[in-house]
Amino acid sequence: MVLLSQSKKKQIASLNLQIDSLNLVQEENERKYRKLENKVRNYTFEIENHTEEIENYNQQIEKLEVKIKSLNKRIDSLNLILNKSSIIEDDSYNQDNSFLTDLFQKKTNINNQNFKLMFVGVINTKAQKIISYKMSEVLYLNELLVAQQFKSDEYIENSTFEQIKEKCTWNWSENNFNLKMVSPLTLDYFPTFSFLKGKLLTITNESSSKDYLFSISHTEEHSNYGYKEMHFNLTDDNEKGYIINTIIIEDQAYIILNQNIMNDLDFKNKFTNETQFKLIDNYNGNDLSNDLKNDYDDYGYITNKKNYSCKCDNNYFTLFRKKSNFMKKSVLLYPDKLNYLFKLVEEE
């Protein structure tokens, strides 16, 4: 099998991301298409009173048909390019993690070093169902899709109610500047771990940091499914203790974190399956987000005569299990069912 250059791998990963994004845009356009078709069908019962409106909707339907055909051609073209390329080997997503693995085996120590916490995958504890139980599944970056809600404060004016909904609700119209599909390889938003003499740990999240007393503990018994264990022990200024666990997967050691420990350690950028951006009325500061979550055509007090802001306080990530050969579609992953895998990458 031909090994690919790093640039070729990134190009193919980018093409895959474009295809995934276009598929989501296509689904959104088809949803609009169906919605408009239903409106036309309803209005035919009152055609004498709604002739002009029906004509307008028909024109919109024709435009959407053209756009859907165009998107299908783009997707087919990208798939053709992808199929002509060599298959990405597992090495493209090589999770080599020698430092943590050596630390686990006591072949090295932590001294005065700075490490970036790099996200490499998840363990989904609620995967396929076998009889009455659900299996766990390890998913690396090449098996994940990521939707990112961006930290932002975007100004909205001169927009209809429908346009405001597209700009500040969870949808794939490509008009919401707070929400995009991103490559899992770009998730460089996690803290830095700085060690002093292997006894003090500073965790830096964006512009904030916190110090902890630090130690490592190893078990001598192979009591964890035949494995030994390694834990990072942290103590803050209030003498509250925290434990960061590690796990061995395919002969590699990883830091494993759940949502609770990441919250305890004050990770600024979080995983979620909920909308985090809010529509704010710039006149009175009211949050109007809930008023956008309906199927009505408009709310009288949300008009193009006012100006608004669509705000998101941090970066948030929503994960999907990418569709595989025997799956019908990608599957949303729920944060409370996930354990997150990280490796330590030493900074120069």
C-alpha cells in the first residue's frame, strides 16, 4: 500500500470534511424544500387568495432545486477525487504517545516540562446494543465528526425573523457564523500542563491558570483487567484533591477524562450536545433564544427594525460517530456517555 505524504493526508482529510459539510448543507436545503412544498400544498386550497404567494414559493423551490443539484455535483466530484486517492492508512491518525507510555512503564520522569493536552479520541460507553447491554467503543479522530460553536459576539441587523433564525439557531443553512463543521485535527483548544520539578503543576486555560501540588502514583498489582495503573494526583490551594486517570489502549497510555473532572479543572472549552449561542436584544439585553425555537413564522417583537447580537461565551464541540459502511447516517454522541482521550505533547 502506498504511504501518503502529510500534505496529501491533510488534503484528503480536508476533502472528507468538505463532503461532510456539504451533506449537512444538502440536508438543510432538502428540509427547506419539503417545508416549502408543504406550504404550497396547503395554499392550493385557497389558491384564489394566495396566487402571488404561491408563485413566490414556487420560485424559491426552483432555486433550491438548482442549489441541491449543484451541491450533489460538488459532492460527486469530491467523492471522485477521494476515490482516486490512496486509502488513508491508520498511520494517518497514528496515536503514538511514547512519553505517557514511557511514564507508565517508569522509563522516564516528569521534570521542568511544558505539555500541550492534545485530544485524540473518545470512549463511547453506549455504543451498539448486545442483548440488553450496550458495548463501549473506542473512536479516534478519523472516526469522528465535529461541529464547533465558536466563541463569538456577532451583530445582526436589517434581518427578517427567518434570517435571524438562520443566523442564531442550530441549522446547516451556512448562514450561522457561530456554527461550523470543523476537522477533528484542528481542536487545539485544550489546556497546557506545566510541571516544576515534577512536584508542582500549573494548568493554563486560555488567559487563566491554576496551580496544584502534583504527584504520580503507580500500582504494582495487575488488578485492572490485567493491567497496572498510573494516576496523576493533584491538590489545590484549598487542599481539595483531584485524580487524573490514565488508560492503556493498544499498548499506548492515554490520559482519560470525563465531563466532571474537566469541569472541576475549569476547562474553558467544552463538549456539549446543546445549543450554546444566544440571541440578545441589544436595546434591553434580553435573551430571546427560546423564542426562536418554534415552528411559527415570526414573533412580532423580533423584527428587522431592531438590532441583535448572537453570542457564544466559549468554544463548544459536538461530536458525532462518523457513518461507517453498515450505518445509515452519522450518530450524535452524548457527552455524559463519553470518556475523552488525550496525550501529552511536549512544547519546545
